[in-house]
Amino acid sequence: MKKLLFFILSAYFIAQNAQAQDCTCNPNGFNPFVVTLKGVTTTVRCGHQFSQTCNDTIKINGGYKCVGNCAVKFTAVLKNSAGIVIQNYPAFTFPWNYSFPTAGNYSLEITPICGTTKCPPCRFFFTVSCIPPVTACDCNPSGWQPFIATIGATPPMTVNCGHQFGVHKEIPFKLVGKYFCKENCVTKYSAVLKNNITGDIIQNYPAFSFPWTYTFTIGGNYKLEIIPTCGEKKCQPCASYFTVD
């Protein structure tokens, strides 16, 4: 009985040893890789150079067949152009999904292991650019629309930037207007009313809105300057002038 057990164990270890010896690298072991990038799926081989942006997620699927009746294992490393390791994969598996957070040049090195032997690696190269976001809210050269102005009980009139108004003291004045930013984002306004002769500020409006109503109580020459803001950008102001008697 002991002899039989001995022979069984010996045969097992011999078989395991033979299997380990049969598991070797394959010069043509890497299969063609299937890559999905920007919604397009293509087939590539080792050494391929990819071009993508920071917002793209790349998916690489592939495999390797060792020589012999054994399963392959992988390790991998992702490096930047300076050779600094960005990501280490001691137990790499397919598919590989990755989105580069910053622009630059990178390489992915995938090393197959057959038995205990590390085989020649496969490398992929990546040129990554980060496209700055498009500013959706911007100034519009044609943003100012015609104004509707009403002086006291007179009929409303349509005017444009730069109009000179003649207004009597103690008569209410109303101005309605609009500025359209590009992409139809919300326009914010600030404004200042000045004495156009001395430059003294009569009224400051850090958060200006239409309609603007005002009653001049002192005669003189005045200027109302309205500044539209699109996003964080101050745009071309619009001025209206008043002669008050």
C-alpha cells in the first residue's frame, strides 16, 4: 500500500514538473488587440500609437497564448514620458479601461508570464491632449438691442446706445433694454449714473436691472453707462446721455 502511494505521488510531481517545463513563452503569443476609443472599435497590434484627449476613455482587450498546457498571467505598468510610473498593475487583467487626467505622452507595457518565465512585453503609446472647455458664455458684438424709452406721459420711443435725451426736472424717465450674450446665457448688468461735466457719480448700480426708472431733480448734463457681463467677462458698455432743464 505504501509503495502504491509513493508511486502515485511520484507520478504526480513528475507530471507537474513536466507541465511546468512545457509552459514557455510564445514568440507569436499576443493576439490582435481590440480597442474602443471615441465610440469606434478597431484592431491593433503591439507598438500602436494612440492619440486622444483627457475626456476619452480607452478600452483595450487582448490576450496571450503560452507554449504548453498552461494559463498566462500578466503584469503591467503605465509610465509618462519621463519614465515615472503612473499606474502599476502587479496582477493585470483584460480589458483595460483608462481615462488620462492630464495631457502628455504615456506608454503602457504589458508583460505576459508563462509558468515562472517573464516573456517579452507588449507596449502601447499614447499622446494625450486636454482641449480647454469652450466658453459657452461670451460677449456678443451685436448683443445690445434697441431700447424703449418713456419720458413722462409721452409715447414710448425706440433708441439705441449713445442717444441724447432732453428731460425736464421732476418728470419720470423709464428705460427698457436687453443685451444678448453668445449662447443665450444669462446677462448680468452693472451701471453708473454720472454728472457728465464734473464726472461726479450720482448713482452707482452694482446689480443693475431693467426697467430703469429715474427722476432727475437737478438740471445739468448726465451720462448713464450700462455694462453687461457674460459669464465672468465684462462686455461693451452702452451709454445714454441726458440734458436736464
